Amino acid sequence: MPSSFSFRTDVFRKYQTNKTRNIYNPDNIIEPAFNKEFNWNRYYDLKWDLAQSLKFDFSATNIARIDEPYGEQNQEWKDSVWKSIKDFGRNVEYNHNFKVSYRVPINKIPLLDWTSANITYNGAYNWESGPLLSPESTYDLGNTIRNSRTIQLNGQANLTNLYNKVGFLKRINQKYSKPKSARKNREKETVVYEDKSLILRANRTKSIYHNLNTEDITAVVVTDSKGNEIKGNWEISTKKKITFKPEIDADNASIKVTGKIEKRDNPIVFIAENTAMLLMSIKSANISYTQTEGSSLAGYKNSTNMLGMDQNFEAPGWPFVMGWQDDEFASDVIRNKWYTQDTSLNTPFMMTQNKNLNIRVMMEPIRGLKIDLTANRTHAENNSQYYTFASTDPYNEITTGNFSMTYITIGSAFEDSRDDNYSKAYEDFKRYRSVISERLGNKRSNALGSEYPYNPDNEYQYGYGEYSQDVMIPSFLAAYGWYYDENNVPLETFQRIPFPNWSIRYEGLKDIPIVKKYFKSFNLSHVYRSSYNVGSYANNRDFEDIVSGFGMAIDSLYNYIPEFEVNSVSINEQFSPLINVDMTMVNNLTARFEIKKSRTLTLSFINNQITEVYSDELGFSLGYRFDDFSLIFNFGDGQNNFKSDLNVKLNYKIRNNKTILRKMAEDTDLASADQKVTIIGVSADYMLSNRLTLRVFYDQNITDPRVGTNAYRISNTDIGFSLRFTLSE
């Protein structure tokens, strides 16, 4: 039985009469104007737990209009309105959404209880009435129907639970999962120091160096040469020394110092445990895949009766109202005569598709060192098809889209900057083009045989010249990337496998005794982000004569016309930061040092040019908090004393920006912009109350151009104060 079902309805009625009188000609009677709106809305909601792991949710909204005849309310109006009410009105819009979620019971299997998986299907349908036209009208634009669906797959793996199935690994995880300070209560062992040749003098302090390396001394026993105990007072000085003041003199006295120390691990056990920790570096993994699709068709003739279907429960079909996508749906509508015959309709049948893959892996090879690996791939595409009622084939089709995926380009990130703008990666790009052309030509030759004039002795194969889009994209990725070279880089524009990016953070330095003595926290971090992007693309209408999947049309440069025309592709890389050191000292002094690098590489097919934009930044900041700092203000009605924390900050950054244009046809490398930017900032924040904060600041931005139209230094300075009042706590 359903968990819940609800129904709600409301009626909205609006009636307005506007009557205009001609004061200059009272005999000129102007008919009144009427504004009427009479809607009847119905809402449905259903929730049904079909099984413990299978749930179904459904909601629908139907908007109906109670049609009214024009003019004032009279008996004719009443008869017409009541008839429309009995027919539940004229439907003008219908929407429904449903969701089916399934929790895959994979975790019920004992060996796989460390995993979980979920599948979700969301479907939506919308029917919207077209304009209500007069019977004499020659136009018939029909109605508009839309649907969409989202399929989402999620999988999680908690590998710590998997490791804990092995007793030895479980003990290691429990041991090292606690902070080091919380592991002090582990087992201790007794250590003893003895010396039988002491010379003691009464009431004189004697230093005893026992080297037990502990301050947990439990007993000190001193005896003379005959074994009689010598009374006295002893004190702990350091981990390696105590002092003893005897009450009598004694020669050849003996001392026995007993203490406790944390039991040390066996070296073999220590090596085994840390090796196991490295093998258990991967703590968790998550993967999600989402595919969202939608369709929209104008000119649909049929109305809606129940669940979006017509009165005969035939149109537009159960798959469509459930969100299913079908490339042939518009053709089926025309074939079934559900499509308008009005040739003035110029709205296409539109289909959208968005695929998104996200992968995340969390690692901790050693305590305090956390590594996050992320990879994602996104591909969005829109397709528009134009139809008439006379044919089930579209007379025009347009496909557009964009693409992005994580990539690794660290191999070319640290090239030395030279005055002549030389780049090894760019030289590799130019050299790789002939190799990629050879691979493409060989691939076409294997598919078409003698139909393709393949000649391995040519530098560039026929149809794959140095400026071919199919040649330049793989060459660009191989030259500026890291994993692939010219011989194994995929030849597709939309590559399938994303590469991981990473974020690294180490917080273990604070556990080192000498660091812990002076610092509250001492963290290191590093983040790498890189992506390969196809900004926008469109189907090429000249791509034709397809043989075995290969286009045969040639452009003016004698290159094969690709299926999709791409304006540009780019690589966006960021070390944000390359290295970051963040420190907080025990005296409230904070300091940060970081280095950032970024670059954007754009390959344009419009002018056959690579644009490289670089940015290198070095930053340093200091901060200090003065606790309970007192300030006295005189606002004219006497002195006011304030006592609060004063936060002072100093920031200093140096950033170098450079843009290089590499033109292939002209074979030139020009720096179009090169500048050094210096940023200095000083600020002080003081809370006058829990809602009012006073801030005094000094900011200076200095730009020193090295290349460009403006060769003068530019300096901007801001000095002032601000009062920030917070309304909410």
C-alpha cells in the first residue's frame, strides 16, 4: 500500500470591467472592456515504498481554465461556465514528476558490506496548451510537450571497513587512528639504573645521571657498603638526571633508580605496521555518474486527459511521458498524424543531453598526510531538428555542445622562461603533427583500403595537413600533456578517460616536539588542477559522403572536413597553491607563505594560433592578535572605553603575468603582454561590540609593465576605514 497520497485543489477567479466615457461627446457610447481569468488547479502527490530499498515518489499538477463567453455575466454566461466546470475545465498545462530510487543490497553480502550503491531515476513530463484561436483562423500552432529524465548511479567503498576484516590490520587501524597524545596510556615497561661506587657527603646534593630517558621515576634506593639504607631526599631534574641529598657520609655507596617508560615497539613490528599502513593508504572511494536528457516538441495536436496521455491513451506514448528519450520521436508523431500541418511553425524538435562522471579517492599514507584524488568528465550536447508534416525526415539539423575533463599537464608546467619565448612543448607540438597525420592516414587506409591514397613517405598524409583540426588537437594534448606522447595519444577530440587531479595536506609537523613547543599548528598544502576543454562545437553541415564512418568531403586546404567544427580547445592548469606553509605560533602570531602558478593554453582554429597566458605569484602574510586590547574614544559626550581583540594583518604579493602569441603560419612567438604586479596590504580589525566592527586598512597595487602599449608604472593606493554592522548573530 502507498505510504501517503494527497490531493489538493484551488480555484482562482478574477473579473474586471473597464468602462470608458467620452466626456466631449456623450452620445458616443464606448463598449466596456472585460478582463476575465478563471483557473481550476489540481495537485496530486503519491509516495510508495515498494520495498525496503525501492521507493517511488510521484507528483502532478493540472491547470485547467474555465472558459467564459465575452461580455457581462448573464444566463448565457452561467450556462457556459457551469458546462465548463462539469467538464473539469479546459486543460492548459499539465506537469508530472516521478522518482524511483533503488538502494542496491550489495552491502548485505558479508564480503561486500564495505560497499554501497544507489540507482535513481527521475522522470518529468510537461504538456502546455497552444494559443486559443478563433475558428476562422488559418493558423494551427498546436501544443508543446516536453519530457526529461535523469539517471544517477552512485557507488561508495569504505576500504577501512575492508581492511578491518583482517585482525592484524584492524589492530593497526585502531592504534593509529587515535591522535598521538591519546596514545600515551599504552603499555609501559620498567627500566632500572644501578651504580655501586658512589661517594656521598652529608647534606650535599649529588647529581645522578641515570640516562633512563623518563621523568616517571617510581623509586630511588641508596645503600651503604654493608647494605644498610641511607636516608635522604631525591628530586627529578631531567629525563636523564636526578639529585640526591644524603643525611650521612658514605663511601662505595650503591644506588638503584627505578622508572617506567613507554614500551617500545619491536623494530620488526614497527616496520611491518608502517608497511601495512602504506598498503592501506586508500581509505575510501566514490564514483558517481549522472546522465540528464530532455526533449521538447512544438506542434503536437493532441490534448491531455490522464497522466499526460490523450483520451485514447495512445499519444504521446507511455515511454515519452515517463521521460524516455527517442531520436525518432518526432518522426513517429508525424507518422501518427499527431503533428500540425501549419507550415508557419518554425520551432525545432530539441533534444539535450548532459553526461557527468565524478570520481574521488581519499588517501592517507601516513598519519597527518591526506591526499584527495579527483577526476571528472562532462559532456553536454544540444540537438535541434526541423520538421514539416509532409516528411518524417528533418530538413535541417543543428548540433552544438561543449566538453571538459580533468587532465595532467604537469610535464610542461615548469619550462624555463626565455627572452626569445622559446618553448620546448610548442616545438614538440609542431613536430608531432606529422606523426599524428601518419597515424590518421594509416587508420583511414586500413578502413578504406585502396580507396585512400596512403603514402608513408609523405610528411603529411592526404586530407590530414599541418592545419587539420583532427591533426592539431591530438598533437596539442600530447605536447603539453604528461602521460601521452605522439605515438599513443588518443586521436578522438572527446577523450574518454579523465586523469586525476589532487589535493595534498600535511598536518603532522605539529606532533614533532620541537615544533609543538613553538607552534599551535604548522600545515603544508599543495593543490593541482588541470582541465582539457572544448569551449563550443557545432556539427559541420559539409561533413558528408560517409564511408565506413569516415567523411570524404575536402575543404579549401585539402583537409578532410571533421564531423564537428571546433572553434578552439584549451588547457587550464593551476597550482593553487604550488606550496603553502600556514603557521600559528603559541603567542598568537600567524604567518603564511605560498607560491601559486597558473596558465591557460588556447589552440584556436580560426587563426591557427596558440595563446599562452602565464601567472606566477609569490605571497607572504603575517598576522597578530592582541588579546583584550583597550581603546578609548571620545564621541563628544565623554570618553568611552572599549576592550576587545585587535587583529592586525600584513599581506605582500608579487605576481608576474605574461601572454605569448604563437602564430603557426607566420612561425612567430610574440609576447603581447608582460607585467609585474606588487600588492601590499595592511589592515586592523577591532570589534567595538558583538555587532559593530571597525576596520582600518591600507592597500597598494603597483603594476610595472615590461611589454605592451602602456610602458608606465601604475600605482593605486586605498587608505581608509570601514564600520561593519551585523544584523544577525
